[in-house]
Amino acid sequence: MSMKYLGESFDIHAGGVDLIFPHHENEIAQSEGATGKPFVRTWFHAEFLLVEGEKMSKSKGNYYTVRDLIKQGFSPMAIRYLLVSVPYRTQLNFTLEGLRGAESATEKLRNFRRRVKEYQSAAGAHERVTEFVAKARDAFEAGMNDDLNTSSALAALHDLRRDVNIAIDAGEFGADDRQAVLDSIKRADAVLGILGVEEERIDAQLVAEIDALIDERNAARKNRDFKRADEIRHQLGERGILLEDTPQGTKWKRKP
């Protein structure tokens, strides 16, 4: 079947580690014995997936479907993040606690992308940010070139998030930096696929409500009515909205 659709030789054949012997070794022996040509150039054998510390098995019923997890409120991107959080040759213990951590991690990266995109600054670039971007790019590529070490690649992306946030907080971030960082995030996500297309900020009606409350809070702070300002912050917090006061004004984001 492989040769029917892919030819006598092809580039990549994947499977679980349990298929190395006898299945894949038999495929190699039979195919190369028949054609005299290399059967597959690169083999990818993934380790077993554990679920809550046990080997996943349909007979045991200890498995989740993507549909089940989405019904529980988890995002598809968080599921993907958890699955790529360890290299494919490393056994992953899939837990709901770990999935909640992945949800938080993806939300932090999305909030970071949104912050960079919305940051208003003068033209130009800062040397330290240029260094951060180059360092993250090199570390990301080194990780992926190391037998698809996705763990190292993700670490490089989070290091970029940390370093750039520090630069933004210090006011050392220019318009040229913004584009360089956004390009770096886009390049990484084209490989990992953990962020996806930036979502619209909830919905238009809710955005209008949030913006109105922020305006009211800003007016209250100007009038030194700090009690009302704190009430608004708390009110938005209960709705899952976090406020961040910046030199460019008050920004908001969803809680991780």
C-alpha cells in the first residue's frame, strides 16, 4: 500500500515505538528485498502516551477525545501545546492538571502577542531587543534541529516573551522592534501551531462595555475616587478581564 501511493522510496514513515519490531522491520525487509532500493529515508517513532500515569488504552477506557476535552472548556490550541511540550521520543503523561497549565501558557503567549501588537512607540529599534530576537530565533532553530526538540523550542519562545516584556516595561521598545518580535512569533507558530490566528477581542458589545468601564475608571482616578476605580477593576476581574495601566493608557486582557 505504501509503495502504491508513495512510490518504492519515500521520505518519512512514522509510528509508535511498539511498531519498530516486528512491523516496520518487516516492511523494510520485504520492500527493500523486492526493490533493492532504500524503503524510507527517515523514521519517526513516538513514545507511548500516558494518561494520568497509566498507558493509554481503549480497553481500559482511560483516554480522552478532543471533543470531550473541548466540552470541558479546554481550547484546541492548549491540547496541541501540551502534546508538543515534550520531544516525540519522550513519554508524555497527559493529565488535566497539565492541560490547565498548557491553557495558561498559550494564553500568556497570546496576551504577549497582543501586547506587542498594540504597543505604541516611536520609530526605531533598541539594541537589546534586537539581541533578544536573534537569541530566541537561534535557540528555537537549534531546538528544532535537535531531533525536533519541541521543549527547547517552546522555552526559546517563552524566554522571548519574558525579555521583551521587561524591555517594554522599561520603555525600551521601538516600532521596528515591534515588527521584528511579531515576525519572530509568527515564524515560531508556523512551526508549532499553538497560537493560531489572533482572535477578535471577545465580541463587539462586550468590548464596548469594557471600554466604557475603563473610561469611567480613568475618570474616577482623575477625581481621586479610588474606591470607585477599585470597584470597576474588581468588577472586570470577576468577568475574567485584567487591567494593566501603562504609559500608553489602560490595556485589558483576559485572565490566563
